[in-house]
Amino acid sequence: MTADATGTSEEAARFQALLAAFEGQPAATAGRGKDAVNEPMIRHWCEAMGDTNPAYCGPDAIAPPTMLQAWTMGGLSGHSDRSTAYDELLTLLDGAGFTSVVATDCEQEYLHPLRPGDTVAFDAVIESVSPRKTTRLGAGHFVTTRMDVRAGGRRVGTHRFRILKYAPAGRPAQQREPRRKAATLRPRPVVNRDNQGFWDGVRDHRLLIQRCTSCATLRFPWLPGCNSCAGSDWDTVEASGAGTVFSYVVMHHPPFPAFDPPYAVALVELAEGVRMISNITGVPYDKVRIGLPVQLEFLRVDDDLELPVFRGGEA
Ligand SMILES: [Zn+2]
């Protein structure tokens, strides 16, 4: 197999077809949680997260939904349920030079709460293998697995997990400049089903706020449900763009490559009442003040990224 970074497009297409054949194959079958859902693990989790929600303790406790993966993890001794297909896929990628691995992101969906005493079972499938992508780490393929978690015979949640198998980028002298340029790219927002509408709005230069259709409470940032009435239906209202600085910090350290300290990070209260974190433009960092009136504008950061920011006016 020579479908490495220097392979021809024909070789790359052949290699991609080999990878695509793994889509839909099992990544883990008939997995079982090593421990039943239990109060000690819930308590440790809540302490580590600083989550004091009363729903997670007492006689009617449920497990925090975000613990979903914890109940499926194999610990140091691992699980014996990993499929041969998944191992074969990783071996194929290793053989083509994509020997490094990094976890990139996960998405979870919660269908029913887990409670102490529930026993967890799961299956995982190789959902997709991306075409070759060039990343800052090096060229590679994203592998997405989807785990369906069940308890008491019903599906309680879905855990989607994505890794990048990549060939570490070399550091020849002529590559140094482009690599440094790439490293200064501003971080990308994570766009998912819960916040897609917000970023669609940004694309159209509209700042959209979610509004609960049951109780009319506005919410920001975007969430799947209403914190006021737990309603799941919503529509949007477009922000007028007027706001004031509710609070702010000035970042001096640590320096991040994409940013140029010192700079102000502001919590802006919109005229509609919700608050969002953003940058203040048009005002030096040391002139940003609580109560400063600001007006929405859209900042073109680079070819692929535009962000809502706020231009400071007269205090
Ligand atoms: Zn509501």
C-alpha cells in the first residue's frame, strides 16, 4: 500500500474505497458496563465537575447525562468487545503511514436517564471514515464511531466519538513558514445540531437568540431545552445589536498563538436581556468599562470564519 502523503490521486481513490468498506461495520459488539450505574461513581463525578444539582443525589437520583460514556469505559484492563473490523481499519491506516492518533470530539444524545442499579449494554459501529484531510497535525483520516447505549432493554443514549489517524507532519525548513501561519488560525467554533441555527444566522449577519415557545424565555448560548420551563420547542428572535458591557477581563497571559495580548474579553448584555461573550472592537483594551454601550458588528477573521463582535461607543 502506497497511499501515503505522496500517493497519486488514483491510489488515494483506491485507498479511500478500502476505508469506505469499513463504514457500517461493528466497532464493538455486545459490550457491557463493568459496573452498574452507582452512587459512588456519580458522587465522584459530581465532585470533580463541581456539579451540585440535587437531581444527582438522594433516593430518586439519576446519573448526570454527561456520564454516559463513563458507564461504558473499560478501565485499565480494557474491554474484550472491540471488533476485528475496527482493529483492521486502524492497521490499514497505520500501514499507510497514518500512525498517530488524536481524539478530536464527541457528540452525545440522551434519550432516557440512567439511575443507580441500571446495568448498561452497548454496541458500536464504524459510522464513517473521512476522505484524506490536511490538518495542522498532518494529513489523515477522521474515523467516527457511534455507540448506542442501552439499559433495561431500551436505548438510553448515543455516544459519537471521532478520532484523527494521521501522519505526523515533517518539519523540513521550507515548511516552517506555512506551518507557523496555520498555527495562528483562530480556533473554529464547534457547530452541532444544537447551535447550527446560530451559525446560520451569523452567516447571514443576523444574531439570533433562542426563544422558548412555551414560556417565551430568551436563552443564549443556544441549548436544546429551556432552563425556565424545560420546554424543548423554540423559535428565534433577531437581536437588535445594541448592548452594554456587563463585565470583562483583560487577557495578558497565557498567550495564545491566534490572539495578540493584551485584549479585552467582554460579557455583553444585549438589549434583549441575554448575555454573550465576545470581543470589543474600536476601543483600546484599557478603555473597556462596565456599562460601555456597544453595537453588534461582524468581524471577518479569515476566509472561513466570521464572528459577531461588538464595537464600543461613547461611555
Ligand atoms: Zn420555557
